[in-house]
Amino acid sequence: MMRRQIILDTETTGLYAENGDRLVEFAGLEMVNRQMTGRFLHLYVHPERDMPEEAARVHGLTIDVLEEKNAPPFAKVGQEISEFIRGAELIIHNAKFDIGFLNMEFRRMGLPSVEELGCEITDTLAMAREMFPGQKASLDALCNRLSIDRSKRVLHGALIDCELLGEVYLAMTRQQFDLMGGEGEEETKEDKPVIIAETKRSSRLKIIKANSEELAEHEKYLDALGEACIWRRTAAGENV
């Protein structure tokens, strides 16, 4: 059965979808049966408001930059985004944030919510926290942990973040997919070599003796213990 997934990310003017912030960039990469199809949707969006400096420092998108790109308002592209994600499983890092902004923008247009479009949502942030408890779960941290090259990621950007997230998701789910039996897998478990590392230990332990300075410090410590020192009483043959 064909499984359509969309690796999705957005950039915004801020953190609060219900407090006046708006979406400024959308990216989605289509994947079918764990294979990128080459189909994607990448759009810059004019927020119809100012761009806070702290947001621009994160993603590099100022109002001037968006106007140079002829970025349309969301009302011009919302239907296109809605149809692109309809019925797909959405793979998102910190899904609550992106879904909150998409639903806010859809609601402004009178369009169905992400849930009403029949989308299933998979949050890779929640997956990472379950797989690596107590460890950092940012996209950068996961790329480092899973040996994924992120050298091209200078600023946050929806498209580059989608590309990295796709690799992260595939890496995090590869073992589970293999156990379930992935389609097109030519190599079976019997074909894969099993390497067992054996640690050889010598039957004789190396003894490192204390030097004269260390022995003197030891005696000084024993002197401080006085007559109650069990070490010296045992060494003298007393029954303690």
C-alpha cells in the first residue's frame, strides 16, 4: 500500500500563532514508501505585518527580502498548501508549533484545519525524546548524533530544515522499518555479517607499586589515625 508522507517545516515572524505572529515560509518534501519522490512545495509568504529583528536573525527573512522575492500573502497560497498536504502523514519537528501556525492561517481563509484535511501527524521531537531520554533533541543535535551533514545550514530555513529532517527521520526509523520488513530490501538478515568484538584479557595483572613519596604520604596519614589504626595493627600481626 502506498504511504505518502510530507516532511514539513515553516518559518514565522515569532512564536505565537494566536497572538499576531504570521507564517513567512513553507516547505514540504514528498516521500512515498520511504523514498523521496522529487515533488516538493516551497513558498515564501508575506506576513502583512512587520518582521521582528529577533525572528529575522533566526531565518534571515526581512520584509525587504520577502518583497524582493515577490512573496504573496498567505491568502494567495493557502489553497495550494492545503491541497499539497491533504491526506498525507506530516513529519514535523516540534509539530505543535507548525500545525498551530498552519491552522491559524487556514482558519483566517475559512479552509479546513490540518486535522480536517485527514492528515496524520508524526512529531520527530517527541520521537527523539523517547529514543534519547535526557539528551538534546534539537534538529542540530540529532544531526550530530546521527552523523548527518548539516554544514549547509547557516540559518534556519524551511527547505534546508526539511531536507535534514528527512534524513533524521529515516535514520531514527530505519531499524523499526527493517524489523517490519521494508519493501525493496534485497538483503536479508542472514546475508548481513554479524561482528562480535572479543576483548582479550591477560591472566596476569600488572602491579604498579607506590613510589617513596606516595609511601611517605601514606605513613603520614596512618600516623594521624593514632593507635586506632587497624591497618598497622593488622600488619603487626594483631588479631583485629
